[in-house]
Amino acid sequence: MMLMSIVFLLLDISALGQGKVFVTERKGFFKIVSAVNVQDSTVRMGPSTTYYKGKIIEQGPYRNNERVGRWRFFNLESILDYEYDFDTRKLVYVSGIDRAMLKQQTPCLYKGSPLIPYLFLVNQLAYPQRAISEAVEGRVVLALKVSRHGRVTGFYLAERLHPLIDKAVVEVAKIMPPDWQFIAATQRGQAVEGEYHITIEFALD
């Protein structure tokens, strides 16, 4: 269970617009700084930034607790992974893909920083003792099957490493949050079924 604390920051309210203040929430590994309704701090209304270890991983606006407009999502190296417009429900930018190509085909993406599903998995996983004693190192690639509606419908291991490690990854995959949302892959502007891959590296110190 994630612990959450809220710290109100002293700011000039007029600089944020009438009736808004910034609050800082801590949710597990993440720090979230958001503009909220001054009368109800549970209602996000305005810009929001999520940090992991001091690095920005998500940034964009809220309106009545709903993500709106353009959001930017970053990877662990603080490199922009993609930008998504929640109003038009379209990808604006994807790292490594030409903008013209985005009109023809887009990949399946987690609706948020790619760091979130990755951290969930690695922090739930335990390196099996037998695999450690056998000095097993390498990677496992978990493939999530995603429907054209952006929901996970199943999963499999696209790359295996060792029976014990493979089993550990599968067990954690079974407890992934059911409310995770994904941006469905598209072909010629139409949403299609796709896959989302998460690579997990197993290395001994």
C-alpha cells in the first residue's frame, strides 16, 4: 500500500489564477506538484508535474481532476518519450518516429510515463535465490496484449531467461493494477490491437 502525504506550499495565489494553490503529494516513489482548487485540495485544476528522484517524468494540465490538453511523458534519462493531446486523443510526438509517420501508424503506449509500469514490476520482483547462486543474468521482456480500447487483455513473455525468473515475472504480471490505461496502437488512423513491451534486466552486483 502506498503512503501519501500532502504538503501545502506557500505561494502567491493571484499568480496561479483565482482560487488555486499548489500542493505537493508523495505517492510511493513519486512526488506530484499540482495546482488545486483552494476550497477543495482534492480537485486538480491547472498545471501538474510528477517527479521521480528529482527528475520530471510527467507534465501537463488538469481540469476537475481530468487530464486535458497536451501532456509530456519522459523516461528515466529525462528524455521526452512522447507527447499526447488528451483533448483530441492523439499522439503529437513519439521519440524516434517521424511526425509524418505518426499519421500512418503509432505504437501502443502506457498512458503516462513509461517509468510507472517498469517501476511497478521491478519493485515487486524478487531475484530467485537459486538463480542468484547459478549466477543467472540477462533480461526478460514482458509483452502486454492491449485492445483497441486501451485495455490489457493478456500477457506473455516475449523473451525468457530462466524458468525461476520467468515464473517470478509472470506472478508479478498477474497483480498489475487493472485500472492501468494504454494508448492503443493505430494503423492508418484507426485503433488496432497491439502490444506493450516491458524489458526487465536481471544483473548481479
